[in-house]
Amino acid sequence: MLAPATCCLCQGGGQPAEGLWGLDLCEHCLAACPAVPQACPRCASRLAPAGFCADCTVYPPPFDATFACAAYEHPVDHLVRELKFRNALPHARVLGMLLAQRRRAAPAALPDCVIPIPLHRDRYIQRGFNQAEEIARHAARSLGLPLRSRLLQRTRATPEQSGLAATARRQNLHGAFAVTARLAGRQVALVDDVLTTGSTVAEAARTLKAAGAARVEVWVAARALETTPI
């Protein structure tokens, strides 16, 4: 009653949801969030009208499935940018709750834990928070799953991925992650804000699989389509 849900886009009334505060997104703005069309279940690429896309069929990535809330287009791109670059932390709760709804609707069993893509210490100090961790925190809470923020670490600072070609992104991230504990057959969810070429989550998933993870799902707030500038 004291803090009713308020849409973070139009400032209208939000929606009721699980928990105390509701969803800070109205029905109209939620309907305006563009879905990922004809998505490949492994990488969430729109190149696949049915089944896996050609790339995932020929060269399967180290992760097993991808769940994306929406396409990285207006108004979702606004929510992500405001969170990442203008410290709009309430947007993380909206994106995390939407991500939880997206995953809850899937028939597959939920993973054992949720792991955010980490920032290097220097980037964390500069930004003051990790946007992937903030999204993951709310998604995990909504689904009743443990959040393992320290299990995956970034061992070296890397240049920003934005603006780099796919090959440069892969080279930029090679060997950039490490785990702090063995996973021994666990099923995990790897959370990030935006999935573009998949280089970041692929390197992180490869590291988790090497530590014993049996299945790695990728959960992202938004999936960049082929024509989307990042």
C-alpha cells in the first residue's frame, strides 16, 4: 500500500506479481517488449524457424540452452542501458522477474543454482555493481534458487566487448574465467544482461563444464538480433 508497483517506463501503475512489491512494468509496456522471433533453443538466435540453427547444429556451443526475456530492441534496450550505464538498479528487479517468468514457463527442470557473469575487480570498482549479478539476484529469488555470485570469477581485465567483431570477442575472453569450486555434475544457470555473439557466455560455460558442470543454461535479459547495433 505504501509503495505500489509503478511502471519504470511510463510511470503508470505496475502489475501484481509474486512477493510483496509486484512488477514495476505495466501491461502495455510489457506487451511492447519485443520477443525473440523463431529462436533457436540453444543460442536463442532468430535464424532458426524450427529446431537448432545451422551454427549450433554444426558447431554446438558449450552451453546447452538459452532463455531470453526479449529481443534487444526498444524498450528493453533502454532498460538495460539505464541499468548498466546510469545505475538504474530498480530495472534489475524488473528484468530479473521477467527472466524468472520466462524460465518458469519452460518445461525443463530448474537448475541447481544461478551464477552471474562476473566483472573483473577493476571494472566492478569503477562501476560499483555488476549488472548481471543484480539481474541474477532477483531471478534467483523469484525462482527460489541459490545465487552463487563468487563461484565464477574473472581472472583478468579485458577490453569492452561492445564494438568488437566476433573473432576479436573470442580472443579477448580466452582464459578470462576461473571457478572457485568443483561442480560435480551440477546443473547451473549462467546469467548475463545481453547476449550478442555468445562469446562471453561460451567462454564462461566452457570453464564451468571443465569444472564438472553437467548442464549450463544461459539466461539473458535480452538477445541482440543480427541487425541490432551494440
